[in-house]
Amino acid sequence: MVKEKRMKNFKDLLEETLTENKVEALVPSREYSEDERIYMQGYNDALQHMLEDFNAEYSEFMKNTYTASLN
């Protein structure tokens, strides 16, 4: 079940990164330029979409990964 553990680690890292970025947006550690704030928002949106896609397709991915095949 190494693949399953790796996928869980990926999901955990994705969720952790999203949380950290949201906190940084709410309580910035420094002053960001308008361009940096726009970039950060786009980056967070992309990460959120990745997480949504991951959650939507995970069970199908695991099913295909562990389906026996002679080919």
C-alpha cells in the first residue's frame, strides 16, 4: 500500500500548504505588493482546485491502480 500512503501524504501536504497560505493572507508576515497578493490568490485557487480534483477522482484512481490485469 505504498502508493496509497504516498497519495495520503500528497493530500496532507496540499491541505497543509493551503492552510498556511490562507493564514498568511489573513495575517501577513510582511507587506506584500498588489502583484504578489494577486499571485498568491491565484496560487491558492489553483491549489484548491487540485485538492477538489484529487478528492473527486481519488477512489477511481485507487480502483484502477489496484485492479488486477493480465495485460
